Amino acid sequence: MKSLIFFLVSPLVLGLIAFKLKPEIFLGSSALDVQGGWSFVGIFLGYVGCVLSAYAAFEVRRLSDRYFAKQRLPQLRKQAGQITDKMDELKEMKLVEVRAHGFLGEVRVLVKQLEKTRSPGFPEVVKRTKRYCTEVEKRVKNCSDENLAVNDVGEFWDLYTSLTEVSDEIHAYEQEVKASL
């Protein structure tokens, strides 16, 4: 709202200052007549219309993103919980055996869906989750020790923590939305 007021008032103030200092900028060599006055009014109202239209488009986009997030986030939170449950079951397995379970693909899909929601507060957590997923994938692909347990892999637990954080962020966002209504 502050930016809207700024964009509406600042050109008017600058125009008035310029008019006071050098009226010939606006008027040329002739005096201000009715036609010139209405031209100024028209220019100002046109500018106000453009600013208000831009603000309305921005607000529509924000409301659309918020509605999309409200519809998708509960399902994504459930999906994140299912992935962490699956990861919890895998903790006793060997790292080599983890490939067959395909939870890393599910994590990538979840990350892409979260990126589409464009909700505030999620980009940092989503980037971190994406990075940890890549690290776990590299670790699984390059695993040379067949006896290495998943429990001993730090990247796996970083990914687990980050997915739990995603779920918590979604829950906090849902609570904020409920409180703002």
C-alpha cells in the first residue's frame, strides 16, 4: 500500500515543484488556459489509472498464488510426511539397497510442486531440500562400500530434516492463512 501511495503522489509532487520552478516547461510561452488545464487533469488521471491497474494486476496475481497454495499445500504436506515415513523405514537398510525404493524421485517431484506454488517463506527450504536430494543421489550412485548403512550417511539425515522442515513450514503457512481470515 505504501508503494501505491508513493507511485501516485511522487509524480504529482515532482510536477508541482517543476511547475513552480519553471512553468514554461509545461506551458511553453503561452499562459495556462482551460484546454491546457484539462490536458493536465487528463494526463494525471491517465497516470493514476495506469498505476491502479498495475496494482490491481499485482494483487490479483498475489491472491491467485495464495489460493493455489491453499489448495495444493495440504496435499504436498501429506506427501512430504509420507516420504519422511518411507525414509524412516529405510534407515536400517544398506545404502546400496536404497536405490530400489525410488523415494528420491518422489522428493524431486515434491520439490518441483513446491516451486510452482510460489509461496513466501518456502524458497529457502525448497532450495535446501533440492540440494540435499542431489547430495543423497550422488552418494547413492557413488557408493563403493556395500556395508554402509543409511543411518551412517549424514546427507540422508540432512534431507530428512529438510523434508520435515518443509512439512512444518507448510503447517505454519496454513495456520497463518487461517488466522488472517
